[in-house]
Amino acid sequence: MEYNFQQIEKAAKEFWQEQQVYKVSNESSKPKYYVLDMFPYPSGAGLHVGHPLGYIASDIFARYKVMKGFNVLHPMGFDAFGLPAEQYALETGQHPAVTTEKNIARYKEQLNNIGFNYDWTREVRTSDAKYYKWTQWIFVQLFQSWFNRKTQKAEKIESLMELFNKEGNASNPAPGDDTLSFTAEEWNLKNEAEQRAVLMQYRLAYLDHAEVWWCEALGTVLANDEVVNGVSERGGYPVEKKKLSQWFLRITEFADRLIDSLNNLEWSEAMKEMQRNWIGKSEGASVKFHLSPAISKGEEDASGVIEVFTTRPDTIFGVDFMVLAPEHELVNEITTAAQQAEVEKYVAYVKSRSERERQAEKKISGCFTGAYVVHPFTGKEIPVWISEYVLAGYGTGSIMAVPAGDDRDHAFAKHFNIPVTNIFGDLYNGEAAVSDKNVTIQNSEFISGLSVKEAAAKVLAALEEIGIGTRKINYRLRDAGFSRQRYWGEPFPVVYKGNVPYIINEAGANLPEAMQQLPLELPHVENYKPGPEGEGPLANIADWVMVTNNDGEILKRETNTMPGYAGSSWYFLRYMDNGNEETFASQNATDYWNQVDLYIGGTEHAVGHLLYSRMWTKALSDLGFLSFDEPFKRLVNQGMIGGSSRLVYRISGTNKFVSAGLKDNYTCDEIHVDVNIVDGVQLDIERFRQWREEYANAEFLLEDGKYICGSLLEKMSKRYYNVVNPDDVVAEYGADTFRMYEMFLGPIDVSKPWDTKGIEGVHRFIKKFWRLFNDEQTGWKVTDETPIDAELKVLHKTIQKIESDTERFSFNTAVSQFMICVNDLMDLKCNKRAILEPLVQLICPYAPHIAEELWKQLGNEGSIIHAPFPQWESKYTVENTKVYPVAINGKSRTELEFDLDADPAFVEKEVLANPVILKWLDGKEPKKFIYVKGRMINVVI
RNA sequence: GCGGGUGUGGUGAAAUUGGUAGACACGCUAGACUUAGGAUCUAGUGCCGCGAGGCAUGGGGGUUCGAGUCCCUCCACCCGCACCA
């Protein structure tokens, strides 16, 4: 019987479907294990062979854990809201719900084709109202919470209101506005709107004003990466910044916890570093420098201060000048009349430069303002400059420049001839700043001779004493924008009474009962054009936007929608209990499944999704809804699969193509050709002629009768014609071959190119595996003979290797081991059930379809999915002799076999009597004899 | 610039604690079977050399009886952040 994968795989899939073998229960006496794949966005392009890499790995691991006796949750669902569907709707008029549905159906078909063990009864879709009801609900929880810095936890907003009642906000400054200060009496005198305005400065989901890119010509708001060089990427229209009222998540309050708890996660160091860098915590001091009244613009500014943030307070005696960002609000105030013209000119110059220009050419530029500040310790006057190298958005937008200790400050000082104060003694040579932190501070009054750390502490104490400095921690992380001016996303369950936002079920809104319920469904629209003034398309539906409450007041709904990461920040929780209508997931379910034990996905979500999910989990945990505060215990990053493009060479100006080996003789144009009409590097000329009309009459210059293409490694992308669809590969070789080949390509975390040709080796292996059981002519050939030791040894060594390789995600070497095993059994002509049956169980996680078929042929009832993973026995894997490599001076020269417990003196005698060794000794006495038991033997001469 | 990672045959890659470098495949070469071969099977395949042998894990240096693996140094490439005070 021949290996007919189409038939075998179809039958296996139908059997799984019928028997519901992948259905997972929340009730089990087995230990649990949660394997999660990253949430796919169902794009119109479908999957290419790079996408399933991680899915295959997680599927293998999930199946392995099942066979090892775990209750395994391995779900799949779709991140179904998002911009591309809306963009497509704008272009074609098709409703996003329709195209999304279609794309999901296609994705599911492609996924099922590969034979994954998903429990589809747990599928979730973010665009489903039953799902986004809970996305909205979590938003409400965040709105009704604040972050208590003392407990480092999210708490209900009521606990904050109680504190205000008792003591004002003295001990709980507002994260949204640190100048806000009031007493209990003042709090109680505020009316509802005023109180709510205060609370807004604390809420974890809050409303603030933020700038977006507004494009008048397109009538829409653009994302940062849709704006290139100050114009829209599409169409090249001018864009301007527009201030809109937008929702934010106060993720910055969680910054410390997000950094600290990284230590308990099994993530790659690279991933953790990316998160740490993104959060960008730096510890230092905030220092206020008083403007010098003598030179400042007028006496009335005498009390003005420039506040800076520095991580090096120890260098304060090396401050030679101050630098403000050109956009800094003080610039106008402090500039002297004499410098006015020059400063204006410089500010105008900076404004004319785009972000890109500023980043591309880093020439030194700046301008003196004419103002001075006073050094807090020496009383020296320090000039204040402006320069674009200081960023308005980081710290306070101003720095104290220490040229002796900072490269940029040093370059600036040299460029403008500002004298440099040396605070590092001989270490500073006048040519380059000393950025080393392992130094002794000198020439610095009360901190001279101290280390950086000691000096910093002393300076801080001194600054605090005179009241102009405090210890300060600064973060690069910004609060996350949570509003999108789009249609295809979750609507906010928010109404505005005047300018004051209320959740639809808050008493203050006083909406009719029926309007207070979640979900607030996304209304159907007929067109997806943006609303007026940068608002989302929902703003166009007047009768949806305007609602009348029980007091007869007209309230306005929020017309923005939530961003893509809203739904994906908590989807892993919904899988645990996706049908629940009472809560996002029952406490029982979340307690049982707990953290995701293994999360596999790409690095592209390093600082977006993975950071937001962590914050949401922490908040939900703090508020008592979850018993864990980190979502993903172990994270494995899959590498990308690159495309291997194929090129043909057309002699310029002709329709004649030359084979790669001859192309250097002509002037040629390189043209990408569809990889699917090339076998390896050999072009299928007929299909090429059919590929495009213009090539129908193409001529060819061949080598050895073949047209050989050039090849190039690039991203797998439509525009390079190098996209390989898994469906095609599965149709030609079967899903089992495809799965094993993807794993065989190399380590899971390394990026590598796709090479369709290489799959044949794996396909041959599967066929050989099949032939251990079935002969193409004579049929079934498995016998019940008793296996010999050599066969048992092959089996048990393979079990041992597959187990350890699977445990450490070394799937490529596991596939190799299967190949070695089959080659060995072929050589041994082994067709014995006692060997082959455990082998079928062993390969089941990797090649589930063929395993299911052979399991049946072996006469077993039920699915192999429920069979255990085989156990290896050490009596078959432990050797009692060893073929030792025998080396002379570390170079192997021969091999000799000894018992593992051989007497060293005996070994030495035998080795030194060996003819090969004698030849190398050439009559000399060995200087040293090294015998490492079980490893090797080395003779030193 | 900073941080992280990777450099091994023509290609994808193995080598788990310092112990036979290149397992397993692709490709290539030769052969067998065959109407045919893009099926299957056999043998060979790091480089130099007729051979003995020598040289080989990005380059250079070191530790060691022994280094792809450890240390120092330089180089190249990839990823992330990027005038972050």
C-alpha cells in the first residue's frame, strides 16, 4: 500500500472532528498546561509559509504535553478589529464585518489544513459583541480606578475619594498634574463637574488632549507612520497637528512594576531588554537653577527658574552652560532684547526641519539667549543656550550641560567656544568628554575626591537642603493613547454631559435603564468616511450620537473607538471561559488555567501588545479579578522565514532572457519571477511564457538546455513574487511533511529562508517511515516478533532524544533523530510491532495524521491523541563500552574500544601497544597520558 | 552612539558539562533499475595534496594535555532603541 497522504490526512481530520478529540474541559484532575499562539489579525492576504512556524512549534508542544498527561489549553481566535478592514471598506464599500468574516473563514481553513489541535469551541473574535462587551467592561474598570503609589496597586476610585474627603490630596499627588493641590475642605466644596475633573487626573483610563496628525485633504487623522516628511504617505498632502480630546491609559504608573516583574519571567534577554529600554527608567535628580536677575529680561522674572533633570548630579560643578529645547516655553520669556532676533531665527530654522532631517544630519547648532542662571553652589553665572539636541518631550526639555562629562555637551562647547571646566583631573584631556562612571570627581568643592555615587548622594542632600533639588526618576514611557478616530473598533461606553464624560451606567448620566447596558454595540454604518474635525465616522450618525437622559438632557456619545490593542490585551483570559455571560471569565476558570505557560510568537509585539497585556493583567489582578499579575510566564520568539526570490535576466531593450551563468556577457535587467514557476533554480519556461502576456514570445539563452535563475534572500512579500502558500505545499507533500519540514529548517528562534526544494528530504523520510509498516507491493508487514537488543537500543535512544529535544524546543534536531532512527531500522530490516508501535506514539506530536492512520492499522481503538508518550528505559540507552578516540597531542589518530569500567593502567598499556600509536610515538617516551573515562584518551609527546 | 544577538562546507544546519568539528538533510558527482526520470536505490562529497599528511568553526592573541565552546582584542552582519540628559 502506497503512502497516500491526501487520503490519510483527510480521514484523520474527519475522525478528529467526529470524536471532538481536541475539546478541552476546565474540570480535570490532571495538571494544567496553557499553550498560546499570538493572536492573528485575519488579513486578506491569508497565511504564507512563514506564519505557521510558531503555530507548528506550539502545536507539537501542546500535543506532547497532552501525551505527557497534562490537561492542555491550546486555543485560537482572531484579532478582528483593525484598520486594514476599514481601509478596504473605504475603497470597496464592503462592510468590514463582511470582509473580516470572509478572511477569518480563509484563515481557519488554512490553519485546519495543517492539522492543529485547537479547541475551536473556545474561539474568540474581538469584533464579536459578546467579546467586546468585556473589553468595554475592563475599560470601565480602568476608568473607575486609580494607582495608589504607596501600595503600588490599582484601587477603586472610591478609595481615593475617601482619602480626599479626609485629607485632600496632600499625600497622593495627581499623576496627571503635579501642581494640583487641595485640602479636604476644598475637595468638599467642589461641585460634581469639578470633582470629576480632579479625578480625571488620577483615573487609569483618562481623558486628555493630545495632538494627532490631521490631513485636511484626506479629511482624516493619520498615524505617525502614515506621515512621511511632513506630508501624508498616501497622496503626499500637507498635514498639521491638531489637538483632540482623547482617551489614555495611565501605563506610566505601572512602569516600576513592569520593569521589576520582568525578572520573574522566562523571556529572552533581548525581549526583556526591549521592554526595559522602552520604559526607559533613569534615576537622577531634578534641579532648579535660578535665573540671574542682573541680566534677565526684567526684574519681574527674577524669581524664574529653569528646572532640569540630570542622571549625574555629581557633575554639578562641571556645569558650563544650560540648554533649553527650542520649543521650551521659557525661551521667549528669558531671551534678551539683544539676542531676540537671533533666537527667533534659530527657532524658525528648527521648525523648518522635519523629524527625519533632525535625525539624519546631526550637525551642531544652537543659539545663546542672552540669559544666565546662577550656579547654586558657586554662585557663578551660567549662560543659557537653546539647541535642537535637547528634546522638548523628554525630562523637562532642558539640561545642565557638563561638557567635561558628556559627549554632546562637549561637542557643543567646542563648537561655540564655551570654556570647559575640568572636574575629572588628568582623566580629561581637553579632547573628549569622560563618560566613564567609575571615576573620582575633582575640582568640585565639597565633593572633590569622592566617587560618582558618593558625590551624587552628597550633592542631592545639599540641593534638598536649600530646596532646589529632589531625587527624581524619569521614564521614557508615555501613557498609551487609547482613542482612534475610526469606525472598526470597540465603541466607548461613554457619554458626555457638557464636557464631562460619564460611563453609560453611572448615576450622574442618568440614562434610561435600557441604555445603560453593555455591550454598547457598534452601530451599522453605510459609509466609512471620517467625521467632521478629525472625529471618527461614528460622529456622522447623529441619532446614535445624541441621547436623551431621564432628566431630558441631551448627552453626546463618545465617537472615537478603541485601538487594536484593546481587544488583544486580554484575549488569553477569554479563552479560559469564552461562553461566560456573567463575567469576562469566571474566577474558577482563571484560577485553574492561571498564567499562560508557553507563549510563542514574533518579536514585533515586544513593546506594544506584550506591555499592554502585562498592564491590564496587573490592573485586573490588583482589583481582585485575577489571582496572578503576569500573563505570560514563558515566551518563545519564533524567527522569521524569509523569502528566497528568483530572478531572470532580460537583455536590456529586448525580450530575450539569459540564464544566470551567462548574464555577465550582456547588459541585463533583473526581473523578479514568481517562485512557484521555478523548480529550485530552474525556470519552467512554458509557465513563464504563460505567466504574463508580455513574456509569451520571450526568447531564451540557455545553459545545458536549462534556464537557471538567480536567487536573492528577501522578505517574503507579494511584490517580490516569492510568497509560498502553505496550502500549496500541503497539497503537494501533505501536512505532516510540511510540519516536520518547517521544524527541520533550523532552531525555532532563528530567522532563515524558505527553500521549497529542501522539503523533499523530509518527504522521503515520511515515506520511508510509512514503508516500515507497509510495503507498496505486499502490503502490511508489521510482525509480532521479539525485538533484538540493537532494535531496542535504537528505539529507546530515540525516545530519550525526542523527549529532551522537545522539552528544550530543539525541534530541528528532533526531526533529525527521527530520520536517524528510521535509517537505522531500515538497515536492521525491523518491522516489529514492539518497536514500531511506540515509534508511532513518539512521532504523533510532529506528524499527527500519519500517526493516527498507523495507530489504527496497528489495531488500536480510539485516537492516538489519548495514548501516552512512550517511556525510555536506561538499560537500553546506557552503553557499557566506549569506542574512545585516541589522540596524539590533542589530534585524533585512531579509535580503540574499552569497557567503561576498564582499569586505567590496562587502558594505558593497550593504547601504548597500538601500532598506530607506536608509529606516532616514533620511539619516544610519552610525556603524559590522559584518560578521561567515557570521553577520550590523549597521549602527549 | 547604546543595548541585544549571530558569524561553522556550495546551502539549511548539528556538536546538551572544554573531549572524534560538519550529525541530519538540500545540492552536486558517479553508478544501478528504467520507455522516461523531476520516482527509487547504491557510493562519494570541508579545503589543499598522487600519497604520507597538512589546513580548517569571521581575523589576531591567550588559558589548557585538548577550544566552535572559556578569556582578551579586532572585524562583519542582523534586530531593537536612537541627540533620552
